[in-house]
Amino acid sequence: MPFQIIRNDITRVAADAVVDTANPEPVVGGGTDYAIHRAAGPELLEARKRIGEIRTGESAATPAFRLSAKYVLHTVSPAWIDGRHREEELLRRAYDAALRLAEKLNCSSVAFPLMAAGTYGFPRDLALSVAIRAFTDFLLDHEMQIYLVLFNAEAFGIAGSIFDDLKSYIDDNYVDERAGEEYLIDECLQANLSRREQERTARRRRRKERENADWEGAVGAAMPQSAMREETEACSTTLEDVLRQREKTFSEYLLDLLKERNGKDSEVYKRAEVSKQLFSKILNNPDYQPTKSTAIQLALGLQLDLPQTQKLLEKAGYALTRSSRTDLVVKYYIERKIYNVTFINEALYDCGLPLLKTGLKA
């Protein structure tokens, strides 16, 4: 079950558990902590006092009192210092602790704020990346509805800035050239090409065949038979040399990447949102030619960096280019180590671009 990003005040979200960005000590802080305590009533602080100190990266539960939830998960995230004090590791630990606690309490849904990105000063892109990775990894083996609530008073500006950053990134990097709609070229859509386009393609092919035939005839007439044999042998030798230099196919290279990571194949295709059947088909057919969307999704499932992603795509005859806005969105999130297909599709949808997997216009 994928997580969902919603625009709401977290104190109004109906979920089994609501995560509070708590202070280590049982006092009410600012931002989300203040909003949750105000909405839940004074009983929440009394319950929080009975817990005592909570260390950074840990989570503890109390009843939710007047909130539309069963529990409040008081979770302590780290304050940002300079990035060299294990901040990212501790923030990930905080998300994991809250998720494990929600599971222990048999919650079917949990709502998170974007922890540490407000008064704790965490860089918003990094905070978002940590949250998405934590949710994605958890949902590989668990069934739970997770909400990331961005539009409370504290997070409204952050969410808007995240989207503005993406827009700016596209505007700054987009090269206004018409790249082919590579996401749409699959068997299903190919069958729907117009008859006129098919006829034009057939005419171009016939014209090329005639030109090749005319050229071969002219060469044959002008070249002695012995010279033609020598030329043919030279060409044949060169072709053999080229074929011996064949690199690994997409499927073969994908297998190598899986072995390098020593992880579960199921984690990869689940993160990629690719079916088990398709994943097995790709691995068992060395000459399998995936669509560009499938190749990108597998790169996301493997959590490859940008150069590794480009190399995997190259094996299938594709590339991420600056002349495709869809490619730029994908590059933007890979550079920020955000590999969640659902989240990237939401960004593509908001930008009015073709979605991964479906290839349909939003």
C-alpha cells in the first residue's frame, strides 16, 4: 500500500496514530508539537509527563484524547547542526521507531509531519528524502496507510518551496528540443499509431531500400569481382570484430547489479512498482527490451545514483536528457536520493507530464 502526501492540518487528519515531533523532555515545544497539544487538550501533556525523557531517534505512545486518532506517537527527531553529527541517521531512526511502534499498536494508518524540517532546521530536501526512503522500505513488508502531511501551518511554506524548487530545476535545465515520447513507445501505444504515420514510415523504408539497391548495383558494376571479394571479406572481418565486442544486454547488466547488492529481488521490483511476472520475464530473457519507463523504474527500485541510472538505461538504448521535462523530474529526485515511484508520479502529475508505468498524460 503506497503512502500518500496530503495537504491538511495534521491535527485534523483521521488516522489510527498521529506522529508528534516531540521534545526529549516532557514539555510543549513549538510548531507541530504545540499544534497537537493544543488540539488534543491538556490531558496529552499529563500523559506525556508520565513517559518522561525520550531520546533522539525514539518514539513513545499516549492516547490521542481529543484528536481524531487513537494514539499520539511522541517521536524525537534531531536538530540540524552541520550535517556531520549523524543528523540524517538519527532522523531515519526516528521515522523507523515511529513506524515500528505503529505496527506494534496494530495501527492500520498513521499520519506524519515532515519531521525536523521546521523549527529543528533540517534541510527540507534531505528531510523529505529521509521520510520517503523510510516509508518505502517499511511498506515493502508491511500493510499500512501512511500519510505525509505537509500543509499544516509549519509545513505549508516548505511544501510550496519543494514544488517551486522542482519547477526551477526544470526551467534551469530544460533544453527546448523535441525529444521523442520515449515513454509512450510500447506495444500497446504503437498499435494505435495513425494509418497516415504508418504509411509515411513504410514509404520511407521502401525509398531507403531502393536507394540501397541502386547503390549496390552501381558499386557492383564499377568494381571488379576480385576487388568486390576483397571488400566483402574486409567488411566481414570488421563486422565479426564488432560483434565480438558486444557488451552485456540490459537483462545481463541488471542481473549483475542485483548480485552486487546482495539484496532480495522482491525488494527491487516492489520498490520499482514492477510486477513479479514482468521482473522474472526480464531476468530470464537476455535479449529483453524494456520500455524506457520500466528501465527507469528498475533504476529507482535499485536505488541507483545518476551515473549508474544512465548506464542501466544505456543498456536498453535510452538516456535521461535535458530535452525531456519528464527526464528532468526523474533526475531531480534521483539526485536527491528520492526513489519512490508513487511520489515521482505525483510530481509528474502536478507538472502535467507523462507518468511512469502508464505513459499517459496527466
